[in-house]
Amino acid sequence: MTDAIRVLHVDDEPAFLTLTSEFLDRELDAVEVETTMSASDALDRLDAVDPDCVVSDYQMPEMDGLDLLEAVRDRRPELPFILFTGHGSEQIASNAISAGVTDYLQKGSANEQFQLLANRIRNAVEAYRTQAAFEESERMFSTLISNLPGMVYRCRNAPEWPMEFVSQGCLDLTGYQPSQLERGDVVWGDDILHPDDQESAWGVVQDAIDTRESFEVTYRIRRRDGAIRWMWEQGRGVYADDGELLALEGFITDVTERVRYERRLDALNEVLGKLLETADRHECAWVAVEAACDSLEFPIASVRLYDPETDELEPVAVTDATADGLEERLAFPGENGPAWHAYTTGEVQWYPDVVPESVTVESHAVVRSLLVLPLGRYGALVLASPTPDDFSETDHNLARILAANLQSALDRANRERTVRDREQELREQNARLEEFTNIVSHDLRNPLSVVRGQLGLARETGGDEHFDRAEASLTRIEDLVSDMLTLAKRGMVVGETEALYLEVVARRAWEAVEAEGAALTVASDVGLVADQSRLQQLLENLFSNGIEHGSTGDGVTLTVGALDDGFYVADDGAGIAPAERAHVFDPGFSTEEQGTGFGLAIVQQIATAHGWSVSLTEGDDGGARFEFTDVELAE
């Protein structure tokens, strides 16, 4: 719904009028709220404001909400009217429903009640505008049918309908000369009226004769050229003074297009129902193009939606009835194409006779008629035909109705997707916060152990170097807390990357862990591009894991080395059983009773955030070997 929603709000409490207006401004994309404190003033301003919806309190001086509803219904029967009252009861609700209120809500202080009001207004106005579009379409159709050519006739009341007089319109209608019917060379009932409709048409006419009323009947005829056309006939009996039926006189006109239009409208109505039930924008597009071809009988249809990443209109749904059901893309020349022009200008583009070589389908089927309708900020609906000037005014009207409702469906799908994305974001944020607690307790343990150890040595020896090392560990703790707060808010992401030497970062990480009885070996160095803090955190976790879980009693040696497209970290400890390797990266999984099970999960998250692949294998010495590949190497 792209046009601003005009709301006339009636309430005798000025503070509540202001509060409601503020909430509606926030909840609705485009809204204009006119306020008044009395029902009589609302009626005086009804025509000037021309609202899309009236929202009224129930209990007000002079005239209550139900009286206002009745007065509004007298002037604007279809205008949405929502009773929003703080003095509700089952009786009031029942009376409101009986009076034809669109919706009934009770006031409340919670934000949810105003959000519900905004949603009810949006839905009511959307339905109101859709109905108005249909009524406008029906009005245009009535104007069209009143000017249709036809024929005037006089015939005898017999199953063959022998004609005594036929106007010249008979030739256009049936392909036969009037004289052929008047002479009896061609018989209306036998040669023209469709055999399957003869009995029903006869019955309608005889029923009207029995009651001396006029009749209307719709049936099919078979033209001289063999074409089947739908006719609408209106007539009445002509009677003598004594009541004897002398003849039938009437008018017959071709309503094939009307019947086709009604069937297409019925089909379109079903499509609109499907669009209301569809929450995915791509599904909305497919519903629209299938309806355009299958129900509205457009030969070719395509929905193109704007993709901000490519700054182009991408075809997300295409149906080509002329290509044996193959999905093919309409090829348009970039930003100068008709679809882009309709999208950027917001105007319908109509090309009754396209130059054959300018717009084609990839199957090389020539497009001669082209109708492009904008879909607001979403894209464009493209309808085409290989026949020049193939789309009638009725086709244009149906296309506009389809496009308007598709745009409304895309609006709704976009809102629902925003809500789903927000809910998912909240779930992920809660999960990160929960995981954050476990990660902090895990990663702060190593530097805290170093601080305790160095302070203990300082008490025993009094050496200043122990305080320096403790201070360095405290700095590391501060860095970890800062980084993990960032991770808790943003997920496991990397910051600025730079070219690093693996050996340098590995030795810094080694200094940050309690490595008593363990040794670090750098088998080979490699330059790589990474976030230094994240890489050091990854190595610290691997070193701690190897020291804590890999020791066999005689100490453990950790080895860091280069691979062709990355690096590895291995230990010569007891290793990890093959059955457990598939789970070592699962958060919370640990083979030790005291372990938190988050160390290797953090390792995998940091690797994934860099775009690396990580795998666990058995090392040359039987211990665990972690290999990191797909690493960007520094030149």
C-alpha cells in the first residue's frame, strides 16, 4: 500500500487523540491522521478530509460512536469504520457488528493495542481500496458493454425462432445477411443457436411469457465462419388486445468479451486470495505470473524484482505460454529497457508494436506487444505477446488490478519478512549472550592462572619480573573481555586483517598459556593474512587443549607448521578417539569432566569467520593434529 492512509480519528479526549496519532505515525509507513473531538464535527469534515478509514470512540457527548457509524454509513456505505473504545461490552460489540462496523477494539495502555489498531486500519484500508479498484473496473466494463453493437429482431415464438425482421447488425454479429434469416434460408434456432443452449434458452423465454415479463438470456451461437460467440439477449412478448402472443421483439448483442472478462475476474479474485495467503516475495511473483498467463490469458509474463547488490531488476518468475512451458528470460537492454523505465518513473509503459529486433526472448521468439507495470519500490510486472497491439482496454485494466494487488502482497511479504528477521536476530542475540557466559569463563582461565602463578612466585622471590608477567596477563584479560563483548554483540566475526608470521603469533600465544612441562616447536613458518587478536586466541585455545588433554604424564610437545594453503597445530599426546572426532567442535563437548567444551568450538568459529576450513586428524606421533586450509597466504 503506497498511498498515504488518511484516518479521521474521533475522540473527546485530546490527550488520547495525540497519543493515538503518534503511535499510528510510528506503526504505519504513510499515514495522515485528522483528529476531531466530536461526532458532529467529524460529519461536517467527512467530505473535506475524504478519509480512508474512520476510528471513533463509543461514549461521546451529543452523539455516540454507533450513531456516528449510522450517519457515516448513510453517506459512505463502504468506508471502513473502526470502533476504538474504552467503554466496551459484549452488548456494545454486538450492536456495533449489527450496525455494520468494520472492526471493534477496546482501548488499552499497552503498545500492543495500538499496534493491533494500526494493523486493523492497514488491513481494512487495503480491502477497501481493493474493492474500490474492482468497482471502478466494473464501472468501466458497464460503459464498454453499453456501446456494443448488436441486432434488433422480431420473431415468432417457436423452437426454431423464425425471424420476421432482423436489423443490419446481424451481419457483424453472425456473419449472415439479415435477408437470409428473414427468408428462412438460415434458421436462428437450428443453424445459429448452439445446440447445447437451445433447451435452456427456450425455457427462460417461455417462463417470461407465462408471467408476461421481459426476459434476459445468455447463450452461445455458431457464426457463419464457425466461431463460437456468447450472446446476451433482452426481449419481451408482443400481445394482441385479447392477450394473444403475436411475436417476440428484442435486442441481441455479442458479450463474448464480457463472459470472458467475468471468468477472468473470477479467476483474478481467486488469485488475490492466494496472494493474501502468500508470505514469500518469490512465491508472490510466481502466483502473479501464473495467474497472468493461465487465468488472464496473457501469452508471456515476467516479474522482475530489484536487487540492490547488482542494482538491476532480476527476473524471479517467468512464464512463457508461447515457448511450450519453458521458463525463459525477457532480454532488455540494461537501464534503458522498458522494465527499468517503468520501475524508475513509476509509470505504466505500453508498447503496442515493438520493433521486432529490439526486444526478444532468449528463444528468439519476437515480442510485438509489451505492457510493463511498476510495482513500487519492488520492481515491475512485464506482460508481452508476439502479436502487435494485442492487449485491449480490458487487458490493461486487469493487468493494473493484478499489479496493484501484487504490490500490496509484496508490501505484506516485506513486512512479515522484517518481523521474521527481527525475531531471528533476537534469537541469535540471546544465543550469543548465553554462549558468551561460557566462553568468558573458558578463555579467562588461562591468563588468570598465569597471574596467580606469577604472584605466587613474586611472594616467594620478590622478583619484579613476575609482576611484569602478571601485568601482561592482566592486559591480555582486558583484551579478551573487550573482544568477547564485541563477539557477544556482533557474533564471531573478525576485525581488521593484516599480514602476519605464524611463528610470531604462535610464540605470543604460547606465552599467554600455562605451559609448565610442555614445549612448543615451530616446524616451519608461513606468512598469512588474519586478524592478529583472533588468530592468537585460536592458537591459545589449541595450545591449552593440547596441554590439558594431550599430556600422557611426561609432558607434551606442541608443533606448529605450514601447509600448502594454510597451517597446522599438532601435539604428541594421547590423541582423540576416531568416534569422538566428529563432535570435538560442538559447543559444550568435552572428554574431561572439568572441561567446558567451548575451546575447540571457539577455534572453529574463528576459523569459519576467516573463511578457513578446519579438520582434525591423527598426528605423526599419534596425537591430535588440527589442519587449517583455504587460508589467504601473505606474499
